[in-house]
Amino acid sequence: MSETLPVRTRDYSLVGIDGARAVESGLASAQWYSCLVPRKQMKALMQRRDGPAIRDTALWFACLSLSGSLGVYFWGRWPAAVAFLCYGVLYGSASDSRWHECGHGTAFRTRWMNDVVYNIACVMILREPTVWRWSHARHHTDTIIVGRDPEIAVKRPPDLLGILLNMFQLKSGPAALYGIALHAIGRLTDEERSFVPKMEQHKVFRIARIHVGIFVMMIASCIALRSIIPAMLLGLPSFYGAWLMVVFGTTQHAALAEDTLDHRLNSRTVMMNPVFRFLYWNMNYHVEHHMFPMVPYHALPALHEAIKADCPAPYPSLIAAYREIIPGLLRQARDPEWHVVRTLPAGALPEAVSA
């Protein structure tokens, strides 16, 4: 029987010792490795268009409307469970990638379209738009840099129970609701103050109060109708429909290197089927997205082809990725110093400097 190794405690907070070390060592706001792509080709890849996102968003809303309507129609009978299973995934999981791409402002060419879908998706996944816009900007600036990145979902040693609970948002959901309530009374945490500019903080408080109002109206509707159906359509899907978001999201960085300035080493690209790619809006091309975050989701497959010779081989399927992730997390529970080492292809340019 193997012994559990002594745990090296790292400070993942944004106001702790590891964050200060990242600044001192030059890892914070540093220059990242970037694959070489001809300028003309990159300009074409970065071209924003409304068409693909309008098509995909219309299909998303149509599927939400159909599954939600069927759930209400069959309420009390077994087909309602199937309908709400589909509705939950479209609401609590597919909204994550819509939130993400529209937050970058790249899904649509037209800015207000990005903003509308972004704000709708924020309500769906219990994320406050201003806080998360700045949080995600920091995530891209300091990806998986301990003490700098506020969005490290799987820390070391990994909280395995927490990952399982978050399949239904049972850990992160209450924390998100607490954050909304805190902001609604005009308060921010010390970590949030470290990345939300002071001039933007009033927006946090105002929008949190709007979110509280939305959820109060949902609860009032349940009371007035003497039915849980309004909550099944707004609010509860953030919990019962979150499982696929966790399944997809865990593949992004879990068990990979921390404190490296090379996205090829701390991110995964996983090949997925067309249905998963629609639900995930091509975020399975995660190395590509982090390396060139201004390339729209619909151009990521082409970007993958452009840089694949300089990147580790993509995982051929979601199952293949989890064949590495699950044993990797179990090992990190015993040995937090260990991580998966991605192998660069022969002829690839050398990796960036790691801490």
C-alpha cells in the first residue's frame, strides 16, 4: 500500500504569498509562448461574424423552448423527466460556453448581441457579469498561475468531493448565491477588489440587485401558482443541469502544469463530436483558445489545423481525456507536486520558461 506524501500547501488566494511570489518571479502578466501563424492567416481567423452565432443561438433558444414546453406539458408524467434533463443541460451547461464566448466579445460581430447573450447566460449559471468579466480577463492574463488566476477550478491537492458535488452545483452554487447577496448590499471581497477596477464596482452592486429581483420574482411565481414549475424553468436548472458543464470544464486544465508560461502545457484540446461541440461552442479546442483568445469559436477548428504541428497531440475523445484526468487527480490527492507532463511533437519550438 502506497503512503500518502506530505502535502505542500499552496496559497491559491489572490491576496496571499503565492500571488506575491508570482509577481516577484515575473510570472504575473508575463509574455506567453505563442505558435507562429502567418499574419494574413491570423487576420482571417480573427474575423468576427454575426451569422454563425445567430444561427447557433437561435437553435439553442429553440431547443430550450421546446424542451421546457414539453417538460411543463408532461409535468407529473415520466416524459417530463426526459424533457427537463434536456432543458437542464441546455440551460445549466450550454450557457457556460455562451457566457464565455460572448464575454470575450468574439461570438458575434455586433457588440450588443454579445452583451445580451452574455447577460442572459450569466443569470443561467449564477455568474455576475462585471465580476466574471474581470475575473476571466485575469484568468487569461495569468492562466493557472497560482495566486493570480481566480478561476483555477481544480487545485492541488484536488478537492475530489467538491468536484463531485459541483456536478449539481452543490458547492459552487451556494457560494455564488452568497456572492450575489453580498454584492447586493454593496460589498466586495478582498480578492474581488484585487481585479475589479474601482470604477466598475458600482456596476457589480447594481447588477447583483437585478439578479436578486429576478430570483425573487421566480420564488413569488412559485408561491402564486402553488407549483415548483417556475423554479424548474429558472433557477433550479443552474443546479440540476450543471453536470455536463463540469464534465467539459474539468478537461480544460485539471492535473496539468501550474506556473508555466506555455498554454500547450497547462491546457487540453479534446476532440469532440458535433453535438458536444455545439453545446460547448468549440471550447474543446482549449489550447488554441488560450493561445489566441480573440479568435471566434467558429474559427477554432481552422486555428487548430494551423498550429497542430507545434502542439501536443489532441486527446481523441472525452473518454481518452478522462483516462488521464481521473488517475491524475487521484495521484495528486497523494502527491500534489505531481502533474501530467504534455509532450511536444518532434520539431516543435521549445516550451516557454516554467517556474
